[in-house]
Amino acid sequence: LSRERQANLLRHWLRQGWQVAPSEAQLHELLRQVAACTTRGHRIRLKVADGHVLRQGPVLVFARNL
């Protein structure tokens, strides 16, 4: 997907699944980190709203702070 479509997908995923919206800076950083993920061991942990977007294996998940 193009970078713009990736951004739309991430916005939609966060909004529909958890009712959160990343700032533009958070979204750009998340896209940068996803693009840099080239190995299984690469970690992603980015604060968004009241939680974090994390990489667990091959997928991204959103976890709320407790």
C-alpha cells in the first residue's frame, strides 16, 4: 500500500477498534517504525492516546494503559 493508504488504514483501525486517534506526529512515527520493521525481532511500542501500539509477532496490537 502507498504511505497515504497505510496512514488511512491505521487511523481507521485505531478509531474503529478503540475510539482513539493518533496525532499527525504519532502517525508519522508509527509509519516510520512499521517501514523499518525488517526482522522478526524488531519491536514497535508507540504511545497513542491512553495506550500503546505494539508489535506482537507479525501483527500490530493496541493495548490500553492500566
